[in-house]
Amino acid sequence: MAERQDETPGETTGKLVRQPHGGALYQGPAPGRRRSGGRTPSALRRMALKKGPKMLQVLESIALDENAKQSDRVAAAKEHMRIALSNTMSRDEVRQKLEATIMAVETMLPEDQAAKVIYELRRIWLG
């Protein structure tokens, strides 16, 4: 994230607020801390998925490197297998795929058939 032009790094813009227990907290940014909300979890997931294949190659190269420490090789192999064998999706991903499925059913089938399919899907997903 780019720094704001009107502030210098580490500039204190928050104020010190006394607390009932006798301490004090900064309201707003504290001295020396950058203003940043960070990235959202979905953005982090997208970044991780984009770089995933490259990271798996790195783990594989460490695991197969006969000159690497045995503990590093074992750790890399375990992490590589954990990632390779996991096929999990986040709730957001499941929800997006289910919504896309329902939209496809609604647009591809006549209304009465779509209603029957969607009813059955709800029964499957919601129990």
C-alpha cells in the first residue's frame, strides 16, 4: 500500500485517551505505526492460490535436495503433501459455486423444471 502524501512515516495523528483503569490507549494511529487496514482474507487467498504452484515447486525442490538438512527435507515433504492432498474450499467459494449453479439451472431449464431441481438441491444442502 502506498504511503499517504500528506503524512510523514511514523507521524502521530492519534490522541492518547486515558482509560478508567489508569492506563491510556491511542485513539487512531499510534506513533511509528503505519496506517493500514491490511488485505482482506479473500485477497490473501487469491494471492496464495496464484502463487501456489510455484510454492509447491519450491517445497518439492527442498524435499528432494540431498544436500539440504534432513529436518528441512522432512518439513518440506510434509508441507508439500499436506497442501497437495488437501482439497478444501472456503465457505465463500462454496457459496459462490452454489449460487452460480442455481443461476445456471434457472437460465437453462424451464421454470417448472428449475424449481424442482433447486428444491432438490436445497434438500441436499440443507438436509
